[in-house]
Amino acid sequence: MEILRSPDDRFRDLPDFAFEPHYTTITDTDGIDIRIHHIEAGPKDGTPILLMHGNPTWSYLYRHMINPLAEAGHRVIAVDLVGCGRSDKPSRKSDYSLARHYDWMTRWLQAMDLQGITLFCQDWGGTIGLYMVAQMPDRFTRVVASNTGLPTGSGSTRFFRMWRRAMRFAPRFPWFMVQNGTERTMSKAEMAAYRAPFPTRRFEAGLLKFPSLIAVEPDVPGVELNRAAWEKLKTFDKPFLLLFGRQDVVARGWFRTGRDIIPGAKGQDHDILDPAGHFIQEDQPDELVKRILTFIEKTS
């Protein structure tokens, strides 16, 4: 496995992103070392809030949420998935699988040894994060899931069929999709910041592979992992909150599924925020911070 590492100078002077990088090295099952990046703010002894992003974003997505959560006394950690942000990037699409993503982030979480976690997760950060919750429930105190789900091969929507088909042979990621998934108009500098970790197309292998890994059809490799994790989530009785975007077209159906089936979701103040697209962190950062802090206070 060839590992690519985004040059540090790609991350200079990004708008609203004055955070120092932190790195943890894990070892893949093949014996390859992979460096995973995260942002950290707030007191070291504060209760941890783990922020997990999706495709094709990175911890830059949380730039307007990190400091307000930290100022409330929490240890805030925003991690970059492997293949994204400042984390290492295996160079071939064949290097990525659902099982590997789960294993990489599980090893990272174990290396960080976080306990008492409040998880906020969106898109692939939710799929991977919810898998970790299912496997290591004792590490998590509560979960906030946004525009995400844990598909179990029960079929795909028209959007997913189009998305997977379009991305199968795409030479580069279609970056306009970030703006399409956001209700507010981002500046050119903000859009450039999302692209900063990917100086050439070789760095985008992980982004291009993500769509084919979505376990919406029964023949997707790894779907059994999701099914097993979902069975465990059906018994997860710790506080579980869903905050989705009204204009999101990616994970609409999972709002009702999560609300009605996960035991910890019973009686929580679930909501659909408006206006808010798929990248809800861009549209409603202040409201999300308010809801997360209220949820923590209510369930402590």
C-alpha cells in the first residue's frame, strides 16, 4: 500500500481555521503505518466531544463549532477520516474497503483511549461512528446523529443509484457537490479550503471510492458488518439524538428509522433544522452547538 501525505503548506491561511494539527499513528492489518489527524481544543480533562465528518469533507467542516463547544468546558476532538483532510491517504481505490475504514478508526479511537464520549457524526462520519458505538458502547455516553445512517443492504434511492454510477468512473471528485449540499453560499476561499488536502487527483482515491462502499445493496462487501452493528444499536439505550437538515437528500429516511428503533432515542428532542442541507455544519453551526450543549446538560 502506497501512502500519500498532503503537504503542510496546503493548510496555511485557511479561512477561520487557526488550529494546530495533532497526529496519531495506527498500524494497518497489513503492517503499514497510517497517520491520522485530528483537531483538539478545550481542557484536556474536559468531557470529550468527538466530531466526525463525511465525504468529501474533513475537520474544516467543524471550524465554526469547535471553539464554542470548547469554551463550554469540553475537550473537543475533530478527526479526519483516512483518505481525507490531513490524515494519510492510501493511493489506490482498491486500498479502501468498508471493513478497513471501520478498522482504521477503531484502532485510532483505542489509541486515543477516549471515554465518556459525546459523539456528533454526519454522513460517513455517522456510518463509521455508529459502527464504533455498536462495537464499543462503553466508550460512549451519548450520540448526536445528523444526516447519516447505517445502511443494511435493503435497497437504494434514485439519488444513491445516480451517485454511485457517476462516481464509479469519475477521474476526480466533483467538488461542486459540496456547495450543492449546503444552503448558504460559500466563498471561493472556503471552497478552496475543502480542496486543500488534495493537490492532485492521486490524493482523491478515497473520496472516489466512498460511494461504492455505501452498503445500500445486499451485494456490497461489508454489508454484514452493518447488519451486525445495527442489531447492537437496537439495544443501545444511552441518549441518542437526531438532528437532520430539511434540505438533505442523502439520508432522509434514516431520521425516522433511528428515532423509532434505537432505544436511547425515545423521548429525545429530535428535530429537522431548516434551512439546512446535507452539510448541516455549514448551514446551522450555532444552532447545532446550542442543541449539543442542551442535550449534554439534559442527559448528564
